[in-house]
Amino acid sequence: MIDLTIHEALEKLKSGEISATELTRAYLDRIEKYGDELNCYITRTSERALADAAESDKHYADGTARALEGIPIGMKDLFATRGIRTTAASRMLENFVPEYESTVSQKFIDSGSVLLGKTNLDEFAMGTFSKTSYFGAPVNPWHLSDKLTAGGSSGGSTSAVAGGLCMGATGTDTGGSIRFPSAITGLVGMKPTYGLCSRWGCVAFASSLDTPGPIARTVDDAALMLSVMAGHDDKDSTSESAGFNAHTPLEPILGDGKKLRVGVIRELNDVQISDDMKKLFNDRIADLKSIGAEIVEVSIPNILDALAAYYIIAPAEASSNLARYDGMRYGLRVEGSDLIDTYKKTRAAGFGDEVQRRMIVGTAVLSSESYEVYFMQAARVRRMIADSFNAAFKQCDLIVCPTSAGPAQPLDSDLTPLEYYALDMFTVAMNLAGIPACSVPAGLAQNGLPLGVQVVGKRFDDLRVMQLAKHIEQFAGVDNRPTKIMGK
Ligand code: GLN
């Protein structure tokens, strides 16, 4: 049962061939067997899962099954879940049990899905290998004995989906945290248009960039999950009125004489990527051409400055958002000699090194002497990048580019903070512009590890983005069945 896609499982549930309880038990067994080794869940919710499944079986019995009825999912541990510990992978929130439910997780409840647990991530979603987690890093199920990263920050979600420890999972993408981990675990990761999915109840990192989205094994499954997640929310002032109501399986956007202009970004040609990535990218472009895509070169002149702008704006917003963790309201409190000392001791003990680094950078770039030269300059670059994408989308309908330079690296790679930041080269520009981007498997590298490419669209073109991604998925033909990946 572990190898079924969400769509296949829904068919079997509808026909009565399997029950939601059986399906859930299969996943709980799998979590029992491999959960510790993959370290993909921070908190497991087995009892809740069985109760959810029993409820789903009733819905199937009385003909009231909903969109994801009985589908076992993982929830990134950044989404507040009522009565279930929500840690953001931080010591600061190690024992935090919310009294409210995030909008996204509520939508999963309302769709009839089964909650298996809260997935691991980088602390407060800051990182690229999920190594900044207070609970240790999740492991990539591909080449398991090599102990590779499952990426970050949604690395627990990608580890769990790729390893067959849930059928789909949520992620959040502030600078690539859905797309990068999905690419290096052979999965589909969709960062929707900013504002399409509500951020309410999702632990804030950088509010103008944070974007919840789905991670799944196929584009159709991701599209179905996004249909459930998206929609306006009065509780999030940046939430848009648009929804996403895909009829899945998605219709082809190419073939049968259909024409589409697909852009490739000139400036990215000069960026160093692995030979495998180069080859797979060119192969997939050739495939799209063969079914009627016209390939157009477009220019995003400032795209190489996106990293610098992102690593000013994101820490700036984070330093403000994380000011609330002061030991007074909730979360960790370490008593000091006076109020200021309590603040200091609490924050020093509660935050890990990377979070502290970002608090320092963020506070510095917002200080009166740096604000104009750093923060405002970064804001201008951000505007220019968004404008360039808008201009590019006059010359083409969608853009395709690599998701990463190369495949998953060993968890024990010793990278400097700047080397980690540089891995976000291909992903941050879309967050700065607020536009949708979907990473889809492009094929396997020579060493057998998966690589991904992203399809990028203009704001609210999420559906077309996923339609084109589906063509790429079919051409790539990567076998990402969990029992194949893990060999068990
Ligand atoms: N790697 C990026 C960072 O560390 C992206 C994180 C994210 O998207 N949450 O900021």
C-alpha cells in the first residue's frame, strides 16, 4: 500500500478495496520501522491518526467522503495544531502546545485527511539541510546508508514522503524550503503564489516571503493537496481572494498542436551547475520542444543579486518576528537576575546558532545607520526582480530553470554559513517576486540521485505551472516509489 499515490489510494478507498484504517495502519507500521532512522517526525500522532481513519471509514460508508478522505499526511511542525505540540524544531518551543489550529492544518482536517504527525525541519525554517533542527536532522531515504540530507527547511516532510512514512506533507517556502528538499528527494514540491495559502497559525519566519505549499510524489497529488490548502482567509491580511480548484488529474497544456512559450533565464547560464543537472535540464527542454513548446530566452538582469537581497530581507523580518520569544508569554523561560537578564538567558538558551546569527544580522540591517544602505537597497533589488519577471512573462508564458546546482550531499558536509546560503541560488528570486514555482523530478544523476527543475509562472498562474510540471514529470519518468527508493 505504501507505493500508492494519493489518487490511486482514493480510488481504492472509494471502491472499498481498502479501508482508511488499513491504509493508516500500514503507514503507522512504516513509521514504527523507519521513523527513528529517518528522524522525519518530531511528534507522532498515532492515536489521533487511528481516530481520524475511523471517522473517514464512516464517511466512505455513508457516502460523504471529502477531498482527501482517509489519506495519511504529515504536517510540517511549523503549523500550529490544537492540542498537539508545535515546536518549529526549536528548544524555545519544545513544550509548546497551541490552543488553536492553523488555517492550513484546519483545511486538512476539513478535507478528511489523517494526521500521522508533525514533521522535522530546520529551526524556525532557517536552513537548507534541516541540520539546524533542535531534534537532529532528518535523513534522505535515497542511498540511505550514505546518510544524505533530505534538504531543508521542509526536510522532515520530504524524508517522510519519499520514504513512504506519509502520502503527502505540507511545507513552507520562504526562500526555497519546499522546492530544494523536494528536488533532492525525487518529489514534487509546489511553492504557490504568495498569499494563495493562508499563513495564519504558521510560525512566522519572514512574513512577506513565507508561503505554505504541498509536497507529494506526483504533480497530480500536489495539485489535489493545493486545492485543499488554498483560499482566502480573513485571519491573514495578505491572503488573496483567489483559490486553486484544480480538477485532477490535470489536463495537458502541451501536445496535440497546443503551443506554449517557455522561457529560459539567460543570466542563469553563467551559474556553475553539475554536468548532470545541465544535461537533464537540456534534455527536458528538448522534450518540451518536441511537443510544441517554443523556447524563448528571457532576461532577469538582477537575478544574481537575489541571494544578497534575500539574506538581508529574510533576517530583518525574522528578527522582528522572533522578538516575541522573550520568556514572558509562552515557550522557554530561563530566569535571570532581572528582566533584561531573563530575556538574554532565555534567548541564548532557546535559539540555536543559525537563528541567533540571523537575529544579529536582521537587527543590524534594520539599525538606523544601516537601514538605508542595506535594507532599502535590498527592497529595491526585490522590486527590480519582480518587475523583470513581469516583463519576461510578456515574452513567454512560463519559465523553466534548475531547482539546485546538484544532488543531495552528505549530512556531515562541513559547509560555512555562506556556502549554505549559496545553495538557495535558484529558489529565492521567486519568493522575492511572490510568484509560483513548482519543482518536479527532472531525472537521475549519474550516481542515481534525483535532481529537479522548476516551472515558474506569473502570479496566480499556479495551475498552468503545475500543468507544465506534469509534462516534465512524464518525460523524466523518475520512479519514486518508496519501497524502490529504500529497497524495503
Ligand atoms: N534556505 C533558506 C534559508 O535558510 C530558505 C529557508 C526557507 O525557505 N524556509 O533562509
